[in-house]
Amino acid sequence: MPITVPPDTRKRFLDSIKRYARENLDQDIGDLQAGLLLEFVLKEIAPTVYNQAIADAQAYMRGRLDDLEGVCFEKEFDYWTPPRRQPR
């Protein structure tokens, strides 16, 4: 599944890439160059980051599901159980 971004986010990405090039590489680049770099990142690098985020979310959810019984368990037929006496 290709990673896509909304047009307003793409504009912000391009502005950020151009600023990075200007401040860190001492180069002024235009929209075309920034767009080419963005496309490269979205096709080559972003899938690895995305896949790791999915794996992290799955591990988190599995951990939460494993603990579901401990968090949500309620004793059944407990109404008639006599209360425990406190030791003196």
C-alpha cells in the first residue's frame, strides 16, 4: 500500500525540506527538487517506519489483550459469599 499524504501536509513537508536544505546544506532548492526528495522518502524510507509503527501497535495491543482478564475479570455468584473477618 503506497504511503500518501494530504495536499496540505505535502505542502508542509516541502516547506520543511526546503528549509532544511537552506539551513543545513546551504542550498536553496525549489519545489521540484523538494518534491523529488519527498517522493523518494515516501517510497523508500517511509514504508519501513510505517511497518515498524504497525508492529509496535500490534505488540502493544497483544499485551493489552493478554492482560484483559486480569483487568476486566469479575467474580461470579459472589453475593452470598460471607465477608472475610479482619484479624485482630
